[in-house]
Amino acid sequence: MSSTTIFSLSLGRASLTVMASQQKTSRKAAGTQAAIRRPQARAANSRSQRGDAGDDIGLDALVGHAGYAVRRFQLWIFQDFIKTLATVDIRPTQYSVMTVIGANPGLSQMAVAKRLGIERARLVHLLDSLEERDFVSRIASATDRRSHALHLTARGRTALAQFKRLAAEHERHVAEKIGKENRERLLQILACFT
Amino acid sequence: MSSTTIFSLSLGRASLTVMASQQKTSRKAAGTQAAIRRPQARAANSRSQRGDAGDDIGLDALVGHAGYAVRRFQLWIFQDFIKTLATVDIRPTQYSVMTVIGANPGLSQMAVAKRLGIERARLVHLLDSLEERDFVSRIASATDRRSHALHLTARGRTALAQFKRLAAEHERHVAEKIGKENRERLLQILACFT
DNA sequence: AAAAGATTGTTGTTGACGACAACAATTGAT
DNA sequence: ATCAATTGTTGTCGTCAACAACAATCTTTT
């Protein structure tokens, strides 16, 4: 253990930084650094310092990590969803809530929250906004006076139909990005999470 | 299946008090509170109110949406990562930052941020905490007095080695969850996002 | 060289989101 | 009737992405 293997790194940068025990001086920013003056840039290598290209940095160590790829993909996919449904101002979570209610009218908030894996505390605000926009309505349950039966309003139903059309367009974007068959495969692999 | 959220992890708190805290028995004192809320019951909905099973709810409308499956998967994968690396108190983003710096010493904050797709404003706090723990160090760049050259400290290098072992264990969890070959396929499909 | 424009690190704010704790009202079991 | 559990609600806390603004510093233009 503790085999301090000095990666000499690759990527055309012989940085060779001295170990420099380096104190914590540079934390607070904007300090009058009195830094070393080395204006003469000898190498100007343009490689690692200037990431203008942005993709020439080898991060070999991150490939092979599923979480990283999934995080980046999820970011991309949510941004595209939001952008594609920007005209109707619907976010992914709102869409999923309306979809579940539309497919299963009368569900309680607890059931919806459990099904979607979101906290019931959070669902409260979600439903507040959706109810304000007259998309869903909380109807007092006949059998349990604690719970609400969730339904789409008439306006919510027609709205959801439009949302679904836009969501289908978003899915086409996904297919364009990773390939139609890859998208199918992905859905199959992750089916156990839906 | 297992749609019920089982996270009990709560890094940092470890308050596994699942037991219900005792009530105060302040029962509102014989209040036959009549209808503040109208129990109105009509609407004869179809579905059953009791979604206690939690998995009998058909959400046919959500299958086929890549974003939903990816979101759930990303949640699961991050939770497992955090839990697996809880002993060293390292979160996914911190790990990715250290990994990139370790593989490319001397990078600027801008380059790291761009490479990982995170905001440079956010990277500031990330690096603050990592520098506090003596894992990375910001060294004044010789060529550009605006930027910092990021390096792992000696302690950071040995720490990262351990993090990588734990991360590998986490990857094994992923393989167990979705299957070894499915994980490979997933990485291949999402390679364009790394 | 001086002025104008762009970049880097930093601070701050906003809003979505997940997790948790506590509570009143209600239901169910004993 | 009593006690435990559930449901909706409110509130807090911390993470995270997205912006906006700023001082210091390159870089480019004039």
C-alpha cells in the first residue's frame, strides 16, 4: 500500500511540478499573491493549459465508470426534455406525475409517490403547482378521509396529450443521439428500474 | 421490482431510528371535528384506492421513456457509490475531480470544469473542500497568473488509490444489478458522453 | 503602448431536487 | 377506548445546475 506511483503522465506535458509542500495560502482568492513572475512562457504548449478544444484531456481513469456516463447522459436527456417541452413549461417530474395519474385515476398521493420513487413531501408542492394550473385535482377519497384521489382535469387531459406528443419528439432526439437500436437496448437494460 | 425506496443510508447522519417516535397523545380532546374537509365521495373512479402493494400500478405510459429509466438508474447508482465510499466520505463528483486531476496534473480549473461538464463556479467549492482535506493543491500557474495548476498532494495520491479500489467494488455492484454484459453494453452505448 | 475585449477564479443568488423530522387528522388493530 | 400505523402537510437541510456579476489577468486591436 501507499505505493506512490508517480504517474509521469502523458499528454505532452512534462509538468514536473516540484513537490512543494505548499501551504494553504491561495484559498481566499484575490489575495495579493506576490506570485512568482515567470512571464517567459517557454512551452506555451497549448495542450493541457488551454482547454479550448475541451476534449483533448485524457481521462482514461473515468471511462469504465458507469456512474459517470449515466450522470452525463441523464443531464443531457433532462436538458433536452426541458428544452423540448419549454413551450408548455413542463419538467420531467411534472410530466411523470401527470402521466401516472392519467393512466391510473384515483390514486392517492402516497401511491403516486411510491410508484415514482419521490418523497410524498415533495409531491405536495408538485401537485400544488399542477393544481394551480388546473391540470390535476385532489378529490377527497370516499373510503379514506385522510387521502386524496388524484385525477386529471379535462384541461389536464388535453394538455397531457400535447405533452406526450412533445415527449415523443424528445425521445426521437434521444434516438438520434445514441442510435435507435441503442435506445431500445438501453430501455431493455434499465427496465428493472421503471 | 423493488420500487420501494429502500435508502436508509443517509450518509453522515446514520440515524436509523425506524421506530416510530411515540405520540404525544394530544388527541385534540374529543373533537368530533365534523367536516372541515368535505368527505364528498362521488366520482366512482375505477382504480383501487389501496396501492399498498406499490407495484400493481400500471404506468404503461412511462415505459418507453428513456429519461425516466435513466433518472431512476442514476439515482440508484449514485446512492450505491456514496454508500460504498462512505467510509472515506467521497462523493461521485469529488471522485471524478480527483481522478481527472490525478490523470492530468497541472490542469486549470477551467479545463477540469469543462472536461467534467460542471460549472467552474461549482468547482471552486469542490476544490476548497478537497484542498482542506489535503488531497489536491492549487499551485499558481507559471504561465498564466489568473489560473491555478491543479495537482494531487502525496496524500491525495494514496487516497485516490484507495478510492479507486472502492469504486471498483461499486462497479461490481452495478454489474450485479444489471448484469455484467449489460453493464458493458451500457458503457459502450454511452461512451459518447464520457 | 493604450484601449477594448475575452478569460479565469470567485462570490452570490435562484430554483429544482432528495432526505429527513415533526405534526394533525385519520384509520386500523388490540 | 387505547395504541400503533398511515396520509397529507409543513419545514429544514444539503446537493446540484444555471446565471449573473466582479476583480484580476491575458489577448487582441488600434
